Amino acid sequence: MIGRLQMAASAGAGALVAGLLVYVWASVWLVPAARLEGAEKKVGEIAADAQRQENERKKDDAYLQDRSDYDLCAEYLSARGLPVDECERLRGVPEK
């Protein structure tokens, strides 16, 4: 009977030590690796978002450079429901 208790105690202690080793291994290797992978993913997302914004700005700049002062004024005022009569004086302004 005591032999079985000793065997059960040593098996339980072995399982506890094995569990502790697995926990330490996971804490030392797996968690930092997962954090690093998450950080790299976040940096990638930030870079992709910055690239998307840059491309959007380039499209906006190209669109705006193709528009005349009158067109820009009329577009701005009409989007706000205002009359575009105020923009008429810009029709004769030479482009820069």
C-alpha cells in the first residue's frame, strides 16, 4: 500500500515537473515569438495603410491639378447646395 502511494506521489511529482517545464518552455519561447509575430503583423498593417493613403493622395493631387479654378469653386459650392454664381469671375483667370 505504501509502495503504491510512493509510486503515485512520484508520478504526480513527475507530472508536475513536466507541466512546469512545458510552462517555462512556452513562456520563454512561444509567447515572445507570438508577440513578435503580432508586432510584425501590426507593422505590416500600418505600412499597408500608409501606402494606401499615399496612393489616395496621389490620385487626389492628380485630380485637383487637372481642374480649373472655376471647376474647383463650382464643385465646392454645389456640394454644399450654394449657387455657383460666385465662381463666374474665375472663368477668365489664367491657369498657373
